Amino acid sequence: MSETSLRRERSAELFAQAQVLLPGGVSSPVRAFKSVGGTPVFIAKGAGSHTWDEDCNEYIDFCCSWGPLALGHAHPKVVEAIQQAAALGTSFGTPHRDEVALARLVSELQPWAERVRFVSSGTEAVMSAVRLARGYTGRDLVVKFDGCYHGHADYMLVKAGSGLATSGQADSAGVPAGIAATTVVLPLDDEAALREFFAARGSEVAAVAVEPVPANCGLLLQRPDWLQTLRELTSEHGALLLFDEVISGFRLGPGGAASHFGIQPDLLTYGKVIGGGLPVGAYAGKAEIMSHVAPVGPVYQAGTLSGNPLAMAAGRAALEALRDGGWERLADRAEAWRARYEPVVAKYPVEMVQLGSIFWLAFQEPAPRSYGALGREGAARYAKVHAALLERGVYWAPSAFEVGFLCTEHSDEDLDRTAAALDEALQIAHED
Ligand SMILES: Cc1ncc(COP(=O)(O)O)c(C=O)c1O
């Protein structure tokens, strides 16, 4: 996929330097383009829905920093909020008024988030919420689902064991088997498996973590009934239900996936959009449960830069802009995109899966709902689609199993151009 007519000398040069200094040349693995081939582009700047790389090539960006940028790049209100905060000092290590303001906003938008603790990433949010669930319930076992990603805490980098109710196995070197054994991995979209597991081990479970809109292995949309069963079984067995809304939170609207499905979890985790493009994560939930977090309760969790004033200001500005018309605009863009891609994808053996401003191109019909149903064959075709789109100035995530994100700034013209480029890219990918 490295053939290109675009000038990429500067990106290539920087990548060569980066490979000597950073493992694989990157700060996070998927950025290295390993699964699509070719050299990653080094982005130099962004404005609205567009980015420019170091060689001055321009892209319509659908990665949006992997989700945080629901308002696009360098949104004026977010930039102004960061600048104003920075001029007053970058970090104090004391309580700060913008933590109060952002927590209030979060609780107003999602009233089930009665208390909020800020951290600096989605990983940290999930890691802390799981510790809280364990401290609260006095149980050790955690359940997750095949195909969901919850950041890279040891007990979340776990794959399914040999049987349904058996402990998980490490999915990364460096994760001790003993820690992986505290996690059980179940299949999505399988009510019988849920019931069977809970009947056998329900009383051991501290928390069941789920992406209510699984968006890390394609977009594996779940049936509301399945999520409802999960809610019922966790309540019945005294386990906490953790909705990991790091992607869906404040993207699918004020109440995220929990409100979309009308299901109240015990704990919520946030990241991405909540920080407006700065490093913010949060865990939140019922006051009674959150009161177990230090300093009021016995579950320890802390952070030097947690609630950082710049990050809080960015998050606040972003959520206010989304509240003041941003979500309506995102919904409008989602429909505008659907209208443009539908006639294109209808010509090929693919399906576009979409929920609001999140979308994913599945190279199989019907689109899968579980990891087990996910075909691997699409990856090679996606690599061709990705390269052809890049060539045409459209930036999609460099992996077949990552979703795309719309932002409020994607214009009709952006979407027209993208649909036309997608048509050509799909034609190229299906030439053989
Ligand atoms: C659902 C979900 N949870 C947790 C994380 C981890 O967040 P972070 O990358 O900010 O650590 C991610 C990251 O993509 C995610 O999608």
C-alpha cells in the first residue's frame, strides 16, 4: 500500500527518526499503519474537519483523534478556553473551580452521574472504576466481553479462557496469569451464555464492564434486550454494571449510550469527548457507590494532574458547545453522511454500520454483532480502501476494525467528496 502519488518525504523522514527514538516510531501502536501498510502521515495542523500533514497534503479527517474531537480540530471556543486557562497557570495540584464546573455539567447532562472523579485517560477511568467495584462489593472477579476494549489495565488485556465460566488468559505479554485469572471474558450478543455464566459464578462478580456501543472491533451494535438482560442479571447477583462510555459518552448526545438505551448502569466511565481533545477521563455513578472512593471511602485513587485546569477548561468548553447546538448539528451530519454513502455502499458486498456520528465499514453482510461473527477477510480490502482514500485526501483510521467519527464541522462538500472517493476506493478494493 506504500505506492502513492502524494509527496510524503517529510512524513517518511520524521518516521525514520521516530523509529530510532520511539518503539515502532509511535506513542500508541495503531498509529504505525502496521495493519494497512505504508508510512504513517505526520499531521502538522488541523482546523475544523480538515488536517494537513508535514508535506502540506490536506485531508478530510474522520479519525478526529480517535473520537475526542466531536467539534473538529481547533474549535475556537475550546482553543480560547485553553488559552485563557493557560495564561493563569497550567497546574496547581489544588482544587480548582473548573473541576466543579465540569462535574456539574456532567451531572446535569447525565443525571445518573451523581458524583464524578476526574482522571487523565480512559484507561485510568476504567482501571479506577474496577478497583472501586471490587472495593465496594468485596469481590474480585471482573467480566468483560470479547471484542470490547477498555484500555490497557492488566486485568482488561485478557482474552477468553477455554470455557464460558473459566478465567481469562493474558492477551499481552507482561500481564501475569494470576491477574488475567481475575477476569472472565464472555461473548457479546449471547443471552444464553450470560445466563449460564451468572448461574455458575454470579456471586463472585464485582463488576461487568461493557461498551454499550462496542466500537473497538468494528461497530458491533448490540440488541437493547441483551443489554437489559445484563442489567437484570448484574442486579440480581449483586454485581455492579459498568458502562464504558469512553467512546459513546457525550458523543451520542448528553446522556450517552446509557440514556440512548434507557438503562442505568451503576458506574460510568468517560474519556475522549469529555476532554475536548485534552487528556481527561472520568468515572462516575451513584453517590452511594462513589462515596467509597478516597478521601471519603477506603478505595484509593489519586493523580498529580487529575482535574488539570487546562483539561477541565477544554472539556467544559467542548461540552457547553455540544449542549448549545453541537449535538443537533452532529445528528444532522450523521444523516447527511448516511444519505451520501447509502447509494455507494449498495453497489458493493459491504455494509455501513452507523449509530449517530460513529460509523464502520463492514466487509460482510449482515454486519456482525459479536467478535466471533467478525470476518477477518475484510482487512486486506480495507487496506486498499484506506490507501485509496488517503490518496484522495480522506483520512480514515489505519485499521479495518476501527470506527470512523463525524464532527460538527464536516460540511456537505466534505461528505460529497468522501462519498465519491469511497466509491472509487471500493471499486479498487473489489477489482480482483
Ligand atoms: C471504550 C474504551 N474504553 C477505554 C479506552 C481507553 O482510553 P484511553 O486510550 O484514553 O486510555 C478506550 C480507548 O480507545 C475505549 O475506546
